[in-house]
Amino acid sequence: MLDLFLKNVKLPEGRVVDISVSRGLVVHAGAGGRAGKTIDCSGLLVLPGGVDMHVHMRGGSRESRKEDWGTGSRAALAGGVTLVVDQPNTDPPLTTVEAFRARVKEAERDSLCHFAVNAGAVPGAPLQDLWRSGAMAFGEIFLSPSTGIGGVSPDGMSGLLGEIHALGVLATIHAEKILETRSPDLATHSVSRSPEGEVRAVEDVKGMAPTGMRLHFCHLSTSEAVDATVPYTSEVTPHHLLLSQIDFRLNDPRGKVNPPLRKAADRARLFASWDRISVLASDHAPHTSKEKSLDFAAAPAGVPGVETMIPLLLPKVLSGEITLGPLIAKTSANPCSLLGIPAPGFSPGDRADFALYPREVTTVQAENLHSRCGWTPFEGKKAVFPETVILAGRIVFQSGDFSRGENRWFPGRGYIP
């Protein structure tokens, strides 16, 4: 007896199969059998569970007022994301073994989805001990100031990259050059953290990296920056792909992110580089509505996005602007390959994480989302949200209702229990 049977699943290449699931894994793709639970997927878009390798779940000392693992993981599942990778600029930052282990325990207690946790990399941090404690990767490592962890100097960056390479670990980089940290509006913010500076920062880090190092560049904002990352991997967010300065009032802090939103022409060129982008990730930064209502210079940078990451791209699949296979690669297969995580998918042995989407376009409305922050920069944008989400072979989200499944922590390869 199987645990789950998905009937009439249309694969990205067009073939229709039945997916049989047992003990959290796909065991057969073809003709079906008997199962404890059967779902007919006729007419649905069936995607492997999304992997968002760049989220800031907050929690910790901010738990009472901002996002936490409970609300953040619900938002992830409601957007078809079954595994998230948390970033280390928490409070306190994850630059000690004690802080890292506490973060993992917090996620084990409260998260409804699978998770991994990156460790912070700053000069003097015990990188080997953090790696052995289960860090998935190091970073994002900042070439510029950010909440929780300061920027690293060029000399410090060169030393860190050497240490990380010696361990064989992936390093993820926030690449920017900054002229001014307190800009008064979106246009000035983009000039102070310019597209040209982003490209120069990428090139600088590439020049510091030892030969053969595993290097990944986070949330790039222009096609030129994406191209500059070669031969390493690139990551782009939905807000840089789909939003530009014209979507907000000039001094509206809700459009403030790092790297900044660019001009409409830059955004269009970035979307045109879709085939060259390695990974789609949200950089989910759930600052509250109150924080994002401050004066532009004082408001924090960042926007929520884990719940809308995949739904925002599916209307473009339905309209034929992009195809389903590359979207699955950027939101599931490629992140898993980079991180060394077993991937969800349709073949025997794959993790049985799936999201089932209707072929109906709706719109993003903040009141229907699940993040504690209570707002979205994508209000009114077209989207397709999942009606059912499966984690390790069990339904964990269906028609707005959540249930706890067999979620797990994915430690990095250096983990010593």
C-alpha cells in the first residue's frame, strides 16, 4: 500500500504519468496502484516543491514583533516552497556555534517546512566549527553594511574566501559598492548603489576567490551583473525581475531594497536574461508595515517574497512568456544541486515534495498572505497560488488549511552529529 498516489500528472515535457509515493519518496512514475490517499491532478500544474535558498526568517529576539519560523514557514508552504535556507544576519548573528545551534533548535521547534541554515562569515569567526555544526553554506557575505552583520573589507574578504575554500564549502556573496548609505528616494538609492558598482563588486570578489572555489552571487539586479558572475552561479529575485522604480512613488520606502530597484529598461533587460540566471530566490525580508512607513532614509531595506516567488512567475508560464521546465530548474533543481540537497521531482528516489496549482490566474492581495509583516510590494500583480502542497508525501497545505508533516533540517555536508 502506497502512502500517496498522484494521478494524471502532466510532466514539463508533456507526458502524463501517475506518481506513486511511499515513505516520503517517489517510488514509481507510470501506471498507478493503491494508496492511502489519491489526488487526481488532471488540469493542474504540478511542480516539485520550491527551494528558496535566500530567506530571512527573523524570529530570535525579534520574534514578538516580526516574522518567526511559524509564520514564515506557513508563508513558504502557501507559496509552494517546501524548503527554505535561512540567512545568518539574525539577532544575534550566526557567527558563533552557540548562536547557530540555537537557531536550528528554534526552526526545529516552529517551522512547518524543511529548512537549512547558513552561517555568518566574518574575520575571526570559527568557520570550521560552524561547518561541523551543520551550516549549509557561508553567507550571504556582505561587501556592504547590512542589518546584523557588517560589510567585510577587501583584505578580510580575501582571507575569508581562502578559509571557506579550504573547507570546500559554498560561499554566497552580497556584491555592492556603496557611495551613500542614507538616500532620500528610490532614484538616489539606485545611484548610491549603482549597477556599475554591483558589476565591479562581482569582479572584485571573483579576483579574490581561489581557483576552483564554490561561489554564488545573491540577488543580482541587472543583466550585466548576471553576465559578470560567469563561471560562477547567479541568483535573481522576483522583485528585481518584475518591479522597477516606476511601480512606486519616488520616496516610497516600500520599494527600498538592496540592491535597489532599477529603471524600467534595466528591469526589462534583466528579465530578458532569464535563460542565463541560475537560481530564483526571494530574499524574503519581512519588515513590518510600520517599519516600511518610516522616512525613506530611516526605513529598512527589504521586502517580503517567499509566498509570492513562484506564484508570480506562473502567469508567465500560462501565457507562454517562459516555459515550466526552466522555472522548475531555477526554483528547485538548481538550488538543490548547489547546496548538495536531494532534489524533489518526478523520478523514483526523488523527494516527494509537490505543489499543485490550478490553471487560474488571480491577483496578489496582502490580506490573503501569511507573513506576519502584513504587506506586499506585489499588491494587485497577477499570480497563481497552489491549492495543495505536499511535503515528504503528506499534505501539509490544502485550500488555506495547514497541517504539520514530517519536515526536517538539512545540515551541510560538514555536519558531525
